[in-house]
Amino acid sequence: MIRKLERKDKENWIRLYCGYAKFYKVSMNNKILNTLWSWIHDKNNVVNGICYELEGKIVGIAHYRTMPRPIKGNILDF
């Protein structure tokens, strides 16, 4: 099941996100993790997060944001 990340998912999200950072050889720290986590849950921020849950366990995450579509002259065109 694909769903939005919820506050209860933080520990699983950290585990997966740190694995993502390690794969790309990017240093990770608590400041970055806490900043991104707060963005995901801030309704005024453009960053969103979803997860894929299989048998009650989060096995994948994705982050996305809306962006303008100049060709359509629309700021929030999906």
C-alpha cells in the first residue's frame, strides 16, 4: 500500500533515508533528518513524503514537491 508518511513512521523513515544517503555517499546527520522530517509534515512547505508499506512494514519511501509548469503558465500544475 502506498500512503503519506505519518509521524509514527519517523524511525523507519530515518533507516531508509540514511540508506539512501549512504548509497549516494552523502553525509547524513540529525540536523538534516530533522529539517526534512519537519518539511514533510509542514502543510506550508512544498516537500511531501510517501511510503510503500508491505505487510505492515515500510519498505520504500519517496519525496516529491510541486513545481511550476511554465508552458501552461500555472504555478501548481500536477
